[in-house]
Amino acid sequence: MHDHFALLAFVTVAAVLEQAYFSMQVIWARRKYKISPPSTSGHPGFERIFRAQLNCTEYFPLFISILWVAGYFFHEGTAAACGLFYLYMRYEYFHGYAASAQERLKPMYISATLIWILIGLSLFGLTEHFVFAYFGVRIKEMLLGWRL
């Protein structure tokens, strides 16, 4: 049973570690720019790092949820590959935003596209699941020639 979800679990742990890394960056920026909690404004360098971390945190539940649905109902390897690419793009987004607000744009668009791809894979997988459950038809086999 563990083999069926090892890739998704790996991506999930990597995502948690990435979130922890982003949080540590905020702590270090607070020290560097001498901004004590609960303040969230001050030096523009701190504000960009804080905002980048907050934006990544806001997308985290959406990413984890859709990663697992796509992995379970569509294909674990495909979802995990999209998930790893998403995490890389969020890393690029974070560091781009820390440098300049403009440098966050390309990784932001790519990571948003990956979320939509995972949503699409999830919907396709769920549709295939229900069509098979109620009509006995495997859409993946019909359309893509995949064998389960």
C-alpha cells in the first residue's frame, strides 16, 4: 500500500520543508532589517520577503489538496512530477519576489498554470472514476489507450 503513495508523500514532505524554509527567511529578514513582531512593514526588502512567504502559504492548502486528488484519481507519477515542478517554481517565485516585485511574475504564472493542470488532472480522474463506477466505461483506456 505504501508504494501507491510514496511519490505523493515525498512531494508533500518536500512542500512542508519548503514552507519551513520560507518561514525561516522571514525570521532572518526580521533580524536583518530589525523588524520585531507583530510588525509586518518596514524596509522594502523585508516586506517583499514577508509577502512572498505569505503568498506561498496561502496557496499551500490548495496545492496539497489538489496534488493528492490528482495523484490518487489520475496518476501518481504525473501529479508528483507536476508537484515537484510547482515547488521549484514557488522557490523561484520566492527568491524573485525577494529581489524585486517584478521578478516574481514569470514563476508566479508558471506555478498558477501548474495548479490549473493539477485541477484538470483531478477533474479528469474523478470523472473517469464516476463514469466507470456508474457505467463501467474506462475513459482513460478509451481516449488514451492506457491500461490500468
